[in-house]
Amino acid sequence: MTVNGSAFLDSNVLIYAFTDDARAVRAQQLLGRSPIISVQCLNEFTHVARRKLGMSWPQLRGAISDLRALCRPVLGLNEQSFSEALRIAERHGLSIFDSSIIASALHAGCETLWSEDMQHGMMIDRRLRIANPFRTEG
């Protein structure tokens, strides 16, 4: 599956979009570009939204509904994506959770994965660049 010109968003970008943090504006701009996410991103979003943002279950369902409408497609997890995530984790020394997101971004044919938590500028398989959307060059 290739979604030409689309970028992939990490779960931390999704979280900022639902906060009063200064980074919320940039996160919301990226969401407005119809990015791609995965079920792993929604899993991580759910965990942080409940634990750190204190969202109730109805609030969380509403936020996830919004994300599913804005982010098309939402990629699923399967044995193939898990195997790819294992390869990426081993090769690059990343967590299986980050590697699962990277595997989905590669599967979608994305060229950019927007993430605050991963190494800015890192290239994966010479096809996917990790970029921090909140970084100010200088």
C-alpha cells in the first residue's frame, strides 16, 4: 500500500493536538494534512490520554473518532508488520513500539515520520526520514 505524498504521525504528535501545550498548533496543522497513523498510534494515544491527560472514556472515544476521521488510512497490525518491526528494532536499536510505527510508515510508502521522541534526521531503509515537527533549526 502506497499513499503518495502522505506523512505518518507518531502518537506523541497526536497527544499534543489535544493539549494546551504550545506544540498543539503545529500538531493540529499536521493533522489537517490527512496524515497516516496506525493502530499502534491509537493504542499509545489511548494509554497517554487516559493516564496523563485524564480523559474520560467518552472524551477518549470522541478524540479517537476525530483522529480516525482526520487520519486516513489507519493501518492495522498483523504478523507481517510485527516481523518487520522486529527487524527494525534489532537493526536500529529501537523499541518494538516505535519500530511497529516505523514498519507501518514504511508499508504505507511514507517518506516522513513526524515524531518528537525518535531521533531527528534518522533514515530508515533509505526511504523513511524521522523528523521532529517541533524542532526549530538554528
